[in-house]
Amino acid sequence: LFETSGGLALFNVLDEAKLRKVDDLHTHFSSADKAQQIISLKKFIKFEDSTEAVAEAAAVSEGKVGKTLKKLLKKCEDTVGVADAKLGASIKDKLSINCVFDSSINELLRGIRLHAESFLETGEHTKSMQLGLAHGLSRYKLKFSPDKVDTMIVQAIGLLDDLDKELNTYAMRLKEWYGWHFPEMMKIVPDNIMYARTVQKMGFRTSCKSTDFSDILTDELEQEVKDAAEISMGTEISKDDLGNILLLCEQVVELGDYRAQLFNYLKNRMQAIAPNLTVMVGELVGARLIAHAGSLLNLAKFPASTVQILGAEKALFRALKTKHETPKYGLIYHASLVGQAQPKHKGKISRILAAKCALSTRVDALSESDQVTIGLGARQQVEERMRQLEGRPDMSGAGKQGGAKPKPMDVYTAPAAPKPAFNPAGDSTLAAATDEEKAAKKAAKKAKKEAEEANGAEKKKEKKEKKKKEREPDADDEKPKKKKAKKADD
């Protein structure tokens, strides 16, 4: 089977013995005459137009059997050599034709491609047909659809991050600049857009008392700003200075409005392309995950463990290099479910959330539906797990809505030990003790003391007798010594 830009061709192998020597096969295609000794054209079907050519080429590249290919192989009973094993499996399933895919077939197709013009009557427009088919196939592979383009999400989230940086830089400069004139307002109005609109409407702080800020600030903030303007410690500025400050205010307000518009666009696009992922982690975190992976399909190919630490690659490899603990979360840390969890449970919740996000992403990428299918149920499971970890009661409310109550988890409980029977004889009170018992106790104590005293007296006597026996031989030895000493004196 040989595919060209002009149509599909089927060749016969005349000498199958030469196919066994794959290394020498290229020598048989050194010329067109030698090639015709090995193969011959059996059947060739031309494409009627470029649309048919693109459809057939796309089907072959995806391993599917198109209409033209089915027509070509309709009455074929021989084994067909194909360039793609996936296409061969499809042909065998649909047309019940045995297919071969090996190195000899690749070498054979390479030789046919070299001498295709001598076998096929494609005419003079072969190159233009190849170019047209290449452009058409490239457009088809892009599969452009305004509702299913994740490239727009990647660009939108990148622009949104850049806008946030620029907006913060401009707002800081504005507060620092106008702070020389009215420094107290910086703490009273912390929001950047509200601050810029207030400065735009007020101008000099001296006109603050007569200005109405009801469409920008609340009544409490408005009164606080007016009170602070009367006792402000700021310096005076000229009209030229105020004019430049007001121009900067316009830039901040315009950037803020454009950011809000871009966020709404991103929100709508995420709900159209990845509704289940949006339910799980929100629009911003979902868009950052898609942008980091490159596309929604690439993110769907990632396992849950990769989704969990996506965005923390530097920390991961540093931990592996230094043999420390690896990070527990990456971009998914900014999801609302992880933020609601206690610090000691953030790792577990991020792991569970990553697993559900991986499933949601695959549903969004590979299904044709643009509605939320598994997102709500998966989010509820994560919330129930969070409540279980924190020891809070289940708030799912399945029974209140009239539905079937969820089955409780099978938890092993140890059998309770039998309670001991009540023994009234074990109760001892002061009234229960009789005089006889008291007397018996005293007599026992007395006898014990007497026995101890008797034993002590006997031990003392034994000690004294031992000491006497030790002294007696000493006295007998000293007497003859004294007699000898007296004789010597005489």
C-alpha cells in the first residue's frame, strides 16, 4: 500500500524471496528497470479534489480506514504491506485482510517512492499537489475551533499576569507621588483602583470636603478621607504636578478596567474548554496549569503526581539533589480547596485534589461535551475528605434532599469488654467495721511487735557470746607473757 498526493496505489511484489535480504534490497531499486522486476502496479485510485485528498491523508495518518482506501482494498485477498502498524490493525478489523509491517516493507516503500513517477501517471502537477496537500493537512491537524482553543487561554493568563505586575508598579508610583500631597489617604483607601478614582475626582485635597465620593467609597471611608484632609501634613503641589498625577491615574484606571475585561474573557473561555477543571480549582489556577503544561491535551497526559507538583520543578530537583523532602504542591497550592485546609492537612488535600484534577482534565480534553460532568461530584468528595480529616460532621445533606443516604464507611470496632457485676460486699464503710474486728487487728499488731522484740533480744545475746569467745583466747596468751617478764626482772 502506497499513499501519494494524487491518490492511493496498490503494488504487487513479484519476487518475495528478495524481500528477505533487507540490507541488499536497495540495490534492486538503483534504476526504474530493476524496480519493475520486483514490483508492479496492481491498482491506483486518484483523488477527485483536494478535500478528498486531505480527508484520506488525515485518516491514514490517524490509523483509520477512509472511503478511498476501502474502495482500493475491496476485492483484495492477499496480504498487504503497510507503513503503519496502527493502520494495519484497522484494515484487519474492518476489512478482514492480513497486514504486514516490518523493516522489509519500509525499504520497499522507500524504493517505490524513489521511482513513483515511472509507475504512476500523476502528470506535471505533482509538486503543486504535494504542496497543496501539505498545507491542507496542516490546517486540518490544527483543528481550529473558536470554542476549543486552549492557545487563547495560555496567552490570556500570560497577559493577565503581566497586567497585574504593571498595575501594581503604576499604583505604587501613584501612591508615592500623590502621598507627598495627601499621605494619610494611602492607609485609608488601600485598593489601587479606588485610590486612583478618588484622586481623579478630588484633585487637590482642599476640595475634598466639597466632593461627593458616594459612587466610589462607602460612607464611612468617605467621611474618614474628608476628616483626614482637613488635618493632613502633606505639602502643597502645583497644577502642573497635579496634571501629571491625574494622567497616571487615568493609566491605572484603564489598566484596571482592561484587566477586569480580560478576566471575564478568560473565565468564559475556561468554562467552555475545561469546565470540570474550572469547578475543581477555579479559572486562574486551571489556566496556569494549562499554560504550564503547554496545552490541555498535554495536561491530560500528566499523571496526578505530576499535576500535584506542577510549577515546583526547581524545588523538586533541588530536594532530590540534596536528599531532602520533596515539595507537596506547586501551582495547585493556590486553589481554594487547599487554602481552606489546615496547614497539617494541605499535603493530603493537594494530593487528593490533584488526582481529581487529572481525571477532570482528561474528561475535558477527550470528551465532546462542554458541560460539567464529573467536576461537581469530585469537588464534593474532596470537601468530604477534608471534613473527615478535620473531624467535622458530614454536611453533604443527601438525606435532606430526599435522595438515598450514602452508606457509612465500614470501620472495624473492637468488641466491648463485659461490664463487671456489682459486688456489694466490696463496699467498705466506717459503720460496717465492728469492735471485734478492731480488737483482732490490735491483737495481731501486738503479737507481731512481741515476736520482733524477742527475735531482736536473741540476736543481741548471740552477738555478745561471740564477742566473749573472741576475747578469751587473747587473755590466755597474755598471762605467760606477763610471767616471763616478771622472771626476767628478778
